[in-house]
Amino acid sequence: MSERYVLACIDDSTHASGVCAAASWAAARLAAPLELLHVLSKPRDADSTDASGQIGLGSRENLRAQLTELDEQRATLAQQHGRELLSAAKSEAQTVTTTSVATALRHGDLIESLVERESQARLVVLGKQGESQRDASPHLGSNLERVVRTLHTPILVTPTEFRAPTRLLLAFDGSRTTRRGVEMIAESPLLNGLVCHVVMIGAGTDDQRAELEWALNRLREGGIEAEGDVLAGEVDEVLGDYAAREEIDLMIMGAYGHSRIRQLLVGSTTTTMLRHSQVATLILR
């Protein structure tokens, strides 16, 4: 694809359908092509198998040959399964978006594959958990934080089920980073026409009120219905309570920094929010 596209990470987890739905929605809103990516982990090296001990030389060679054959069978089955996953996801995506849908099956490390494609990706979509996580596990996927720390492209993190959002919550602190986030939201067709709630955490000073007013006006200029407030309290509690009260269906946050909001993705606060959130989160870099 020469045109910048939406890149969705598809695996065999319960989040795959949500990822596909979210990516299809985003591709349709952006009028952008969609690529569905499935990455197969590197196969085990048969030579690393410990066949030492009292086993005779002939038996060791026979065992090594059998292990190699099993690895080759596993690799063949994994490729077949990967192609089937991508085929099913493509069929599902094509019922939602009229833009072109491509698939890519790769071997190796997920992060490396994403880095290779990042320059052409407008948005990366992945689930909160991968196929290695149990369905009821309270933990986030092992690759999620690595992806967020590595990529500079906006990332949409989805729960098991995704529904097209209508009410958004933007965590804002008036910094240059989050002001850039407001500009990105206002200029992108992804969220055009939706309702955006802008929340600042603080004592409600005149400066904060002025920053909030700038954000609201800029979003309105971009065709987004915007409202917001400055609220006191702990960031995760305030945002969580506000999201539940206002029936928010998409959280928007910036990644990393030094303010209380931008620190969320460094420690346990955002981990907790992502873990318990039932809605998607758009992470801006």
C-alpha cells in the first residue's frame, strides 16, 4: 500500500473480533486502507533441545530428527491457522468498510513488524490482551506496554467488544503535548461530529479555565461537539467516575510525560484504568 493505512494486529485471542471491528470503523471514518497483520512467533530451534545424558548417539540423532519434523509440522499448521484468521478477519472487515483491506502474515517479533510498518500507518489497533492471556485474566497483554513505549503513531486499544463511539473523554492538562493532541483530534476525520468531553484535573484556576476554553473552542472549530470541566481529585478516580457518569465509550489520552495525566502510562494508574475499562482507549503520541 502506498497510501497510509490503518494497521490492525490480529491474533487468536478473544479480542480479535473487537480489534477487527475497531480497525474497520477507523478505516471507514478515515477513508483509509486497512491492513490486517498476524505475526507468528519464531519457531523453536531444534538444535537447542537437550538430548544429552545416557542416550546413545543414534538415539539422539533419531530424537533430533523427530523434534525437527514436529517443529516443521507446527510451523505449517501455524501458518495455515494464521491465514485462516486473516481470511476471516478480512471478510468481517469488508462488511463494515468499503476501503481496501489487505492482509499480512509475518514471522518474528510483533514490535519489529510494527516498527517496519509505522511510517505508513495512520493508526495502530490492538487488543488489551493477546492470545497468550486467559480470557478472564486481569492482566493486560504482554505486548501492549512495549507497543505504546516503542511506536510514535496513535494507538487504539480495544476491549473484547467494540462499538462505534459517540461520546469521548479527553484527558487534558494544557501542556504542549496535550495541546497537540487537541489539534490532532480537531483536524482528523476520525472523531468528526462526535461529542467530546474534555477533563482537566486541578483546582480550577483562571489559567486552567483558560486552557480548557482554548481546547473546547479548537475542537468545535474542527466540527466536534465539545464540553468539559476542571475537576479536583486523583486522576484515575476522577476520570473513571466521569466516564461512568457520562456514559463515555472512548477514552483519549496522551502517552508519557511529567504531568499527572501524562504520567498515567508510566505506572500502575493507566494499567488499572485499561484493565478495568470496558471501552476503547485512543493513545496519542
